[in-house]
Amino acid sequence: MIAIAAALLSATAPSCAPVPGANHLWQPNIRWIIVGEMHGTNESPDAFVNLICLAAKTGRPVTIALEYSSDDQAAIDAYLSSDGAAQARASLLKLSLFASDMQDGRGSIAFLRLWEQLRVMKQAGRIVGVVASDVGRSTPQGQERNAAMAQTWTSITAANDGIILALVGNLHAMRRPITIANRTIVPAGSIMPAKRTITMTIDGNGGKAWNCQDDGCLQHDNGDPRQAAHGITYLTAADRQWDATYELGVPTTAAVPANGTKPAPPSK
């Protein structure tokens, strides 16, 4: 109990790392900040936690949305109110994204760290809560996945000055439709109220990521090596896919599955 109390006490005054360009995110008119990542790195969820910390420092209420099934909401709420000990963590690891053989990066050790940090921040009053914003059994039949995400984000009950920070795969955060293999996808980010939303993608300087591709769910290259500086830059071109790019400034490392699941076989 002493260790738990100490963790909560330290969380009341989190130490956020400065991010060049981040202050622009907290404009009074901005309500939704949709952060897109390549799933399966250690660095992207950690960078997202830092954004949450910076958002909380504004004094505005902060609600988090994650790309987990809405069916998981009750289990998520239970974990956020728990002591984070072994039994609570074992229950968290039963969520489908942790238990599945198809480990696409959202059941990684990095997301396990993210959940623990969210639990501490929730109990310290730094965030209002976490909303599971992917489709589930309650999703209206026939509703497209991106449309369902956007509807969930816009339906989140929050104070008038509240900030809603979402972390999703970078395609879902796109500002414009994209055509892949003769199929046009309308991303959730493109459906959001444009003047009150900032969408961004997280990029590293090359490195590795654990995700699912044609050869299976395992460690893959994550872009070409480069030397981009750390910080958030904003895009203005009319055909931009995101409003901003969050440069990590370092190569990414692959975040392995938290439950130790063996790599899934390649798709046939």
C-alpha cells in the first residue's frame, strides 16, 4: 500500500519532456487530437504518454481514446480503478488484443506500459478516463469501422474546454480518403470536425516495429534511416494526409507482445 500511495503521489506532478511545436495543439478551439502511429514500437506509445502529460499541464480536462474494442470498456474501467497488482494485470492481459495470436502491436509491452501509466494518471486526477473507441458488439450493424470510431470520438462526454486525445493506427488518423488496391477508405480523421481537430502521424528515424504484414506478425523494418529532428511540425498543403508530423528524432525499436505469443503465420 505504501508503494502504491507513493506512485500516486508522484503522479500528481508528472515530469513532462518538452516537445517543440506541442503548444500549438492546445489552442482553445481544438477539442480532438488524433495521433496516428505505426503499431508495434516502444517509442510511439511512450511519446503519446508524454503528450497526455503536456495536455494535463494545461489545466483542461483530458480524456483518452484508444483503438481497443468497445467490448473491453468494463475491463478497462476496472483496471484503471485497480491497484495495478498481479491480479489486475492478469485481467488486463485477457483483453482480446493482448490474448490474440494476431499480435499487431496493440498488445505489446509498450501498450502494457501505457495502460499502467494511464491507471496512475487516472487515479491522480490527471486524466478523466479512457474510452475504448474501436468497434464492438454494440456497433450498429453495417457501420464502417472508421465511421464508428469518429462517431465514438464525437460522442465522448467532456467539458466544454475538454481535450480528447486519441491514439490509433496512422491510416485511421488521415485527413483525406485513401485508395488501397482499388478500395477507397474514408479514415476516421477525415470525418472529424475540421476546425476543432488536429490529426498527426508519428514518425521515427527508421528502426524496427512489431506488426502484421504478409509474412506474419513479427519484427519488421519501420522506414528508412534518416536524421529528422525531434518535434511537431504542421502541414498546410491542401492535399495533406495529416495536419502535423510528430518526429520522434530517434530510430524506433520493436515492442514485443506482452503475453509472449508466438508470431502468427504469414497470410495465405
